[in-house]
Amino acid sequence: MSRTPLALAAVAAAAALTLLAGCSSGGPATPGSTDAGAFSYALITPGAAGDGGFIDSAIAGTKLAEKQLGVTGRVVEAESVSQQEGVIRSTVATHPGIIIAPGLDPDSLLAVAKENPDQLFGVPSDIYVDELPKNVQAFSINVHESSFLGGYVAGSLTTTKKVGAVLGIDNPGLNQFFYGYKQGVLAACPDCEVTPSYLNGEFSDPSVGQEAALALYQGGDDIVFAVAGLSGQGVFTAAKQEGEFAIGVDSNQDGDAPGTVIVSVMKRVDQTTYNLIKAAQAGEFESGFVAAGLADGVSGLSWGDGSTVFADHGPAALAEQIPALSAKVDDLKQQILDGSIVVCDALNDPTSDACAALGLKG
Amino acid sequence: MNEIADFVNSGIRLTTPILFAALASMISARAGVLNLAIESKVLAGAFVGILVAGATGNNLLGVASAAAAGALIGLLLAAAHRLGVDLVVLAIGLNILVLQLTVYLMRSYLGGVGTYSPGIDRIPPVVVPVLSDLPVVDQVLARLNWIVYLGGALVVLVALYFRTRSGRHLLAVGEAPVAAASAGLDVGRTQLVALVAAGAIAGVGGAFLSVGDLGLFTRNMSGDRGWIGITAALLALNRPAFVAPAAAVFGFASAASIRLQQFDVPPNLTQFIPQGAAFIALVVVGLRAKSRRDVSRLWRRSSRIPLRWPGRRPSTPVPTPVGTVHDAPPAPPDHSDR
């Protein structure tokens, strides 16, 4: 009979540990709005900090806002879609000035937003819905133009005239990266070959990313664009093993494998997060979609941010080409901005002439 | 030819962690324990392995610690089993616990949040004399480190072990615990040893991912390989002879889904391959189990076996305690009909 309490105790201990681990992953939360009067924000992320991508980037944006704008707030993590609605509701109950919600389940977010018309919501990166309630502002960050610049770098530096890309999944969002990249490669090197490799939705499996990149390198590619979240880390390890090169994505990944990652195509979720908080604080919040991209500085190359990791650590033969190439990229950026180069946008306009020229079937 | 050699090479690497997980699942199942905590052991192995390898600069020590971490979870499972805790519930809890714990520890102590990369050298590939000089064979064997060969060796070792006296005892415990207990075998201890061994093996599988293959750790890097290993063990009908081919089905399906894209096979089709393989495998297992009820029976029963006799359920017949089988007093003769 004495076994029953013991068994219960064991289960309780396991449950307590699980809970403990769950709570402790609550993360780098700064204590709630203590400063009376200061504008407050709340950031709800769809996963743990440390994705090396948009979640970390959004957190960086809030830190910047705290420093520059004197706002206060906290970060709330909602690990699964099933938790999200509850987390959003409990966050609304704390009445922050604005709730920043990157990558959350659109249905939950919009349902809560409609019920609380006085609470402002900001989505710093893509939300795929047709319309938004009056209290929601959403950025959609277009990456095709900055991917074009990344592709141009790859096309200029390749010696085998073959480059590749490892993408997490075959969907319009990621193809916006790929077709922009492909167009950029072909702009620098018209007879180059560009090969995509899709990972079946594996965004956190570097082992699979490594195998996919190895397949590309063994096929003769010498630069691979990693658009696959944490799986992209496997692309970098494969590149290091093979003595080849890679291009990073989302945040500045140049330092993840110094001398191997040539440049990163950045999606500046930190910038849009900052912009949302700033606008809300200044009372300039406007509902609806805001398309932003290269022109707004929310997407671009890590070189544009002054990253010189590859120029410093890369092999001399390539590194010495970087300054000239960097100038050329700035020139191309101007041409994109003034409209003399039109880049294929596989997400918003897949039937355009630019896309048709790349073989994208709209 | 080169493409095929590279494909096989990639398939072997992707199979290795699944093979370790499948071996762990097989050993547990044959000892009569439904072990669903393999995912957590793989992840714990991957994490502890790289942590120790990074701290000491010694990869071998890292792999050994990974085995120890997996064994520790196995021990926890065995202890809980002895207390009568439902292992299915515990295993699910453990899988969640280890996932969150690695994230928590990484964040709190390792600076890196999503990725931990201590800058170690991965375990170098084994150069096999003679074979590594042959043209195509060298490509197949390229980038395979000693953990890959250890996986193959373990399959043989486990197969041989099942033929030894102690291995037979383990099988007997799994097949018919009551009979094994009444024959004087220590059911609890046998299952404990099996769970600890299974944990160590799964832990090494995790170390292959972090220390062996990538040289870094990322959140949830086990990527369901523990679960795939359980499926592979089921597909192999928990027999050592089939476990490597069954694990290879999944590893090579994954490699195929990556490699076939280079030949203009549409990605939608290639991406279906791993899932398709798992589906077909489970259908095959289901059909087998229907005709020969052994597999499903083994699995259904395994989570219900009480470990220590006498059982507390009034519906089950109370077996004689272990060790007193032979000197139990004879039942009093029944004279009621006289």
C-alpha cells in the first residue's frame, strides 16, 4: 500500500519539474511596467527566444525601443498555437500601450483584437489574412529585392558557375527569397545554374540541412543560400566541411561561421517592431497593412549594416573582391529603388514578367 | 555512379541516429517495457554530449557522457516503473521536460539561445584501410565516423546477446513475465538493466547528431528521431536481424527526399517520401500484427505488467513471490466435496 503515495509523489515531482522548465523558459522578461506613466508594450512570441531569426530580432527591436524611446514592457512566450489565444487574452488584461505579435496564429490574434477594439496590436512581420480590424497594424516585409542583392553577390563570387539554396519548405513566402536570389545570380552571371533544395518543412533540423547542402556542394555548387531557420546552421557546417560558402538569412548570421557565411539577407523585424512601438507611442498608429522592403530599410544585406566579418575572415581571393562588390551592390540597390530593375516577387505578384522569365509558374 | 555513392553515404549518416533509437526501443520492448521516452534520451544525449565535449575538448568523453545521460533517464524510467507509475504518461512528461530543460539551460548558462556551438572539431571520419582507397567505395565511406560503425557493431552484439543465457532471460521476461518470475528470474532487475542499456544507446545516437555530425546543438535537434526509431523497431518486429534495414528505410527515405530534387523530381513528390515510408511501414506492421498477434500483444501488454508480485489487482491471479516458488507450502487439500 505504501507504493501509492510514493508513485503519486514521483508523478507530482515529474509534473513539477516539467512545469518549472516550462515557466523558466519564460525568458528574459523585464519586470512589467513599473514606470508609471511610461508607454508600455508587450511582445508575444510564438516560440522560445533563440531562433536566431525573427523572434530574436523582434526582441532586439523592443530593446532598442526601450533605450531610444524610454518605453517599458515585457516579452511573453506562447510555445504552441493552442496556448496563444489564452496568452493574448491575459496580455490584453494587463493593458499595454501596444501588443506586438509576430508570427502568431492569425485566427486567435484577430479574434481577440476584434473583441478588444481599444487595445492596439502590431504585427511586425507577415500575417497572411485579407483584412485587419481597425486596431491592428501589420507589416509585411518583402525580401525579394534584398535576396536579389544576395544572389548578385553569389553570382559574382561563384567559380563553378553553380549556386544553390536550401529552403525550409516550398511555399510562396520562401520562394520570394528564392526567385529574387535566382534573378540576382543570373544578373551577375547569366550562364550560372541555380538549384533549390526544399526541406519538407524542417526548420529546426540542422542534420537534414547539412545533408541537403552537402548534396548541393557535391553537385558542384560552391555557394548555398540557407533559408531554413535553425536547419540553416547545418548548411553552414556543410559549407565549412567542404571548404565552400554560404549566405545567411533573417538576422545577421555572418558571425555564425566567420569566413564561411559571405553575407546575410536580413529581414529587419527589429526595425518594424521599433517602428510600431514608436508610432503607437507618438499616437500615430494607423491600422492596416504596411508593405515594407528594401526601400524602407527593413530588409537588406548585412553589409549595409557594416558587417565586415567575411571581408576580415574570408579567404583572401574572395575577400579582396568584397569592397568592389559592395559598391556594385549599393549601385544595384539604387537601380532597384528607382525602378530600373524589377525583381520577381513570388509572394505578391508571381505572375509578373520578371517571374515568368525565371520559370516560376504562377 | 557518383550520385548513387553520395546518396548511400548520406543515407547511412541519416540512418545512424534512427538506428540507435530503434535499438533502444527494441531492447526495451523485448524486455516487456513500452518505452516512449526515447526522444528525450536522444535529445539529452545530444545536449550533454556536446556540453562535455565542448568543456573538455574530448569527443570520446562527450559521447560517453551522452550515454550516461541517456542511461540516467533509463534509470529514472525503471525506478518509476518499479513504483508502478504509468510509463506512457511519464515518457510524455520526460520528452517535454528534456526539450524545455535543454532550452532553459542553453539560455541561462550557455549564452547562445537557439544554437550552442562550442567550436569543437567534429569526430573525424574513419579511414578504413584498403576500402577507403577504392574508387566508389571511398565515397560511400566518406564522412562516416566511428559512431556509425558502433551502430552496426551494436546490432550484431545485441543479436548475439539475445542468444546468450542472460539474453534469453531478458526475452523470457518480456514474453511472459509471470512465467519468468516463477522460474526464478528477477523481472524487475532485468527490465532495469534493459532500460538503462536502451537509454545509453539512445544517448549515443543523440551524441552522433551533435558531437559526431554537426559540432553544434540546436533546440529540439533530435527532430523526432526517437519516435522514428520506435516506428523502425516496430517495423523490424523488434528483431535484431531486421532493425538495421528498418532504420535504413527511414534514413534513406530522408536522403532520397533531399537528393532526388537534384534530378528535377518535383519537390512536392520527394517531400512525401519520408512520410510515405512511415505510412507504408506502419501498414505493413499492422498487417503483420493482425496475422501474427505477437507484436501488438507484446506492446499492449507491456505497459500493464505489474513488476512486483503479488499484483494488487484482485482480478489477476496472485503468483507466488519470487524466490519462494519451490518452498511454498502446498495448498491445503479441499475436503468440501467429501
